[in-house]
Amino acid sequence: MADSDEIEKSRDWQGALNRSGVTEAEASDGILSPSDRQPKPKPVLSGGPGGSTLLYEKRKAVHNKRIDGPFRRFKWLVMVVTLAIYYVTPWIRWDRGPYAPDQAVLVDLANRRFYMFDIEIWPHEFYFVAGMLIMAGIGLFLVTSAVGRAWCGYACPQTVWTDVFQHVDRFFDGDRNARMRLDKAPWGPAKIARRGSKWTVYLLISMLTGGAWILYFADAPALFRDFFTGEAAPVAYMTVAVLTGTTFWLGGFMREQVCIYMCPWPRIQAAMLDEKSLIVTYKDWRGEQRGSLKKAQKEPEKYGDCIDCRECVAVCPTGIDIREGQQIGCITCALCIDACDRVMKDIGRPRGLIDYATLEQCEAEAAGAAPQPAWKALLRPRTFIYTGIWGSIGLAMLFALGTRTHTDLTVSPDRNPPYMLLKDGAVRNAYTLRLRNMEARPRDMEVALVGLPEGAVMWTDRIGSDAAAPIQTINVPADETRVVRAYVTIPAGTTADQFIFQLTSLDEQREQDREETTFSTPGGN
């Protein structure tokens, strides 16, 4: 009886090898054993006489297997698009005229400007940046509540660069089994050469990543030239060094540990999910009890669709087993769906043993209901509310952007002394005017006094008192704020309280801005 059990176990083991693509030689080398196919015991806290306390489990390197399928191809698409945007954007030119930089996207810290194609954001317009950050946060809530951690699985920088480094691994070390063998192999010339070549490519990718980042903060061609001639600012070299080190270490070595232990979002996203959220799910009522294909053929009523091939585990970039339920390590990349669907196709069973599904759909399907299309789960109040809030903020920002003027005036009256009494009895006040020209060209601007008694005049530190008048014309350079000292007098025997400085651009736009201020007199304020 024992011999027949051993024969049956051997046959099941051989079937597992055939399905997983691992040869007996590889298995005998320690790559895969029957015990490896069983769930590993997790670390536990134990104590007492003769007991030991295990506080953590040593990390096991994750070597995910190459897979092809709709989700893997979509992951390729997102990776190519996001990397292209990151590396190419600083080199795109955008003509703003002779007085403004021609880089399409530029964070000009020296002049306190942010350029994005035709949009130019000034420091006092930081609410646009705040609005974009709020939209990004609400967009993340929307995606998570609708399709789980799809951001983590496809577009998160840690995921994208980890994916790049994993493809570098395959290029130098081969696919999953070859990498596992190389990990177990002793250090020698061949292993040192492979590791050295691979880590050199890691370093080059990391340097390109850090180098591309600094190009967003200065003219890209000029900074690129200065960087390699040693003429760039020290902060540029320090920034590249820090980003190179973090990319090399986080993407090349820590990988899934960042997602599981360092990133706060897996903890936060639990609050975003409910029974109506789409998540990657193993349908245990359909897959259990697991058994080999031969066993299932002999006793179809006893075994489910899962043949325990562990392909879902082999392709997972974080190394989890989705069949154990939702875990913090699941980044919802859906590669396990591609792997399982391929196995189901090979053995002639319907796809969807692992699939995007909601908890409600799973409970209904387990009770005998027909499977529902995944897109129907998106049509619910929470999705519409998040979308409405997100869209409303976007529309409000577009409206504010479209209706804003490119002319601005601020006025600060002198407080000490508040006024001066001239020998002819006239009263003079002094003001600091800031005339802001937000156009990429110099403009003449007219400053007028409104609300003062007749005879009130003004002159500036650039226009002498001999040219005093109630209206003055001042030239403001392109994309600059001109600070002007203005002196306003009212005739003897007149009084004033509140009045207005009115600024008008002398071009086809005729933009205006008005600033109310006070006029101090001996008997007044």
C-alpha cells in the first residue's frame, strides 16, 4: 500500500514538472522539489522552555517567469509610454518668443516660474499646483476604489523601474529557472562576469534616471553639456548621485520589499476598497480542491479546476500566491490572470479561475449565478462621485486658467512717515508699486490715479517731479515684476481718504488691474 502511494506521488510530481516547464535535472539541482510546491510555513512567535523567538523571515529572492497575455502587453505599453515621457519631455522645445525659455516643460527655480507648453505658472498662482496635486490624489482614490491597486501594478515609478531591471535580469541571466540556478551556484568567473555586467547596466539606467530628473530644472541641452564638462552647479551632481543610488538600490535589489514594507499606500488603499471594488481574485469555489490533471480526470467530482501548477506564483513580480487571498504584496498587475488563463486554455477549461471580480460578484457566482462583465462593477455611485469631484476641480482650474489676466498690480503705502507736508501746503504720500507683466514680451503699462481730488499728480523714481501727472506710462520687461517708487501729491486745501491705482496694459489686450489704497493727511488717517 505504501509503495502504491509513493508511485502516485511520483506521478503527480512528474506531472507538476511537465506543467511548470522544469526538468528533472533542474529539480534535482534544488530548483524545485515536491516540498517547494506546498505552502511555506510562516514565521511565528514562540517561546518557553526550549523554544525560540523568530521575529522575521529572511527574504527569498523573487525570480518571476516571463509571460505573455493581454495584461502583460498592457504593462509593456504603460512602461514604454511612462519612460518615454520621463526621458524625452525635457528635450521638447516650445517657442514662447525671444524673452522666455523654449523648453516645453521647465521648473525655473531661479526665476520662480513653472512652464508647461503654453501655460506659465507664477509663484502667486500656486493654487494651480495645489489643484493638480488634489486632482492627482482624487484620481488615485478613483482608480483604487474602481480597480484596486492598478496604479501600483502599472504606473508607479517603483513598479516601472523594477520591471525594467527584471528584463535586464532575463537578458543576462535567462528566465526564471536559469536565474534560480545562478543564485544557488558558487561564485566563480562566469557568475562574477554576469553579475558585473548586469549591475553595470543597472548603474547606467540609474544614472540616466537621475540625469533626466535635473533636466527639468534648467535648459536641458545647456545643462547636459555643462554636466559633462564639469561646469554644472554642485547641486546638480549631488542630485544625480542621490537619485542614481536610490534607483540602483530600490529598483535593482529591494524591489518588492519597497511595496510591502516601505510604501504607505498598501495600508491606505484598504480604506478605498469595498465589496464592490474590482480586484484580482482567485475563485476558490471553482478551483478547490486542487489536484493534478490526472487525478482530476480520474475523479472529476472531487477536484476543482486548479491543477496546482503554481504558474500564478511563478509570474508574480512580488512572489505571492494569489490563491491565499488578498495580500499586501499584491500590486494588482494581473500577470497571474494571464498565466492562469493560458493554463486553462491548455487543459480545455474555461478562463477566469483567477480574474478581476468584486466580492459581491464572487459570492453571487459561488451561489450559481452567471459571471458578470467586469466593466459593470465600474457603474456605481462611488465611481461617479469621485469622477465628478475630479472633473469639477479640473474644469474649475481650466476656467481660472482661461480667464486669468497677465497683468497684476500690488500697492504698499509707506507707513513711516505716513505723509509729508510740503512748503506750499500740498500733502505727499509715497507708495511701492509692483507691476507684474506675465507676458513673454515687454509691455508699456499705464498707471492712473482714480478717486483723488483734481490737481492730484504722481511721479516715480524713474520719472522726475517735473513730469508729474495723474497718469504715467511705465515699461515692464517680459516675464518680470517691476518695482516702482511712486509719489502722489494732492493740492493744498484738499482732502482724500481712499483712492485707486489703476493699471492698464497699452497693447491690444488692454488688460486692467485695480488696487485700492489709502491717502494719509494731517487731519485724516
